[in-house]
Amino acid sequence: MEIIPVIDILDGKVVHAVKGERNKYRPVKSILTKSPHPLDVAKVFKEKLGLTKLYIADINSILEKGNNFRYIEEIKEKTESSTSFRLWH
């Protein structure tokens, strides 16, 4: 079995997506990291859990209210090149 974690980014923060009710999305709270910053969450998946793939959903782009490209690029630059962290977005 392969596990591919998902990061939903809204307004520069990883959010807890619930049933597609976007007006209820709030910054993620996790025992793995106290930060809702996309790079911090991605690093946890890679470094602490050893996962090699990551799916990123840019909620702002989906809603046509801007985008989170800078955070996606930051994740690519700081995680992908070092140990083959494949991003899907």
C-alpha cells in the first residue's frame, strides 16, 4: 500500500479540509508540527514519516482567489531536490 499525503493550502496556510465546506476550513492542528506553514508540514511528512510523494491542493486557485504558488515553489526548492520528494499539484 502506498500513502500519499495531501496538503490543502488556503491563504498561505495548510488547512483542515472538511467535506468541501471551504468556509469552514481552518489552519491545521497536528501532533506532528505546531506550524500550519506549508513547508513545515511538508518537511514533517518527508523527514519524520519518510514519505516520498505529496499532493498539494491550492485552494485559492480552485476558488479563483489568487494562488499559493510561492509556497508550492518553496516546498519544491527545499524538499524535492534533496531526496526525490515527488510533488503532485
